[in-house]
Amino acid sequence: MTRTPFFPKFSDLPPALPLFPLAGAVVMPGVQLPLNIFEPRYLSLVADVLASNHLIGMIQPTSETLMDDVPEIHRVGCAGRITSYSETPDGRIILVLTGVCRFQVTREIEEHNGYRRARVDWERFAADYHGDEQRIPDRPGFLGSLKTYCQLHGVEIPWDDIEKLADQELTNLLCAHLPLSPEDKQALIETLPTTERAVLMRGLLDMASASSMRVAEHRH
């Protein structure tokens, strides 16, 4: 996976990250995620990381139910680096995160300027940085499942570009941008090897397609 000179070396990844808990918003290594930042605590988070290493830990809540506005979070997320941003006249920040490496939360630490932070471990996901040579089993079949899913769910994909992507890049991109449920996305995030992630993704796509076809049959 190609990285710009601005990205840190694996050995320089920080021991702690600011957290941005957001259901369904997933970044994966090498994949870009646009974000619209407007809450004061996350505006503070962005200002702080722009003054340091540009890294934000994207992580999903375990549910959409909030307890005192502090949701429980999953243990695995992915760090993204702010690679572009712009300020709006109404006080928002529009930014793009580019995925760097997944991480595991070891423990949360004291909040700073209203946003959550955690100590993190990177070692489990070192393959995100050093490359994962595993392949998608039966790639033509995988793409067939993807095309069926996209047709049934009205998802538009640039197929010429998709077919040129390497296996790891393809699975990472789909994990981040397909309209799967937050629970499905979390299962994919936590699955380490590309081969296993692709098998899981194909199963999820096939189940979603089968469910859509059953609904369509009942309507007729």
C-alpha cells in the first residue's frame, strides 16, 4: 500500500489516540473518509490533532443508545490521518481522513477538551502497515456477489476502477464504503487477514442479496 512521506512509520505510531465514536463511519488503511465536523468537542479535537500528528481514532459505539452522552465503544477501530480540510463560514470543518492502521483499545484515559482518548495497541494489525499478501478466494465469484448486491441495493460502483484494485485495497475500500450495517462493518474491521475478511464480506453480501430477493417476491 503506497504511503506519502507525511505518514508516520509504524514504529512512530502514538501510544494514545483521540477517539471519534461514530456508528457506520468506518475508515480502513488506504481508504479516504470525508467528515463534516460541527460539534464543539470535535472541532477542538480537530484543532488539537492538526497541531500534532493529524491522527484521529475512528471507532464505532457498541449501540446507538447513549448513556449520559457517553456510548460504550467497540475495542477495535482504525486511525485516520487528516489529509485535507477546509473551514466553512458557519463554523464547521470539512475534512478527509485517510486510513492509516487499525488499533485495539487497551484502556480509555482522561478526556481532553471534551473528547475521549484511549491508550491503544497497534501490533495485532501490523499487516495493515507492512502489507498483507493474502488473496481474495475466487475473486471472480466475489465480484459476482458484489455486482448482485449492488444491483439489488441501488449501489453505484466504478467497476473499471474496482477490477484494477489489489485484493487488500479492494476489501478495505468495500468495508468502508458499502452500505452495510454498523455490526457487519465492525465484524469486518475486526477480521485480520484479507482472505478471511473477503470470505466474511462475500457471505454478508450474499445474505443481504437473498433477503432483498425474498422481500421482492413477497411484494408480488
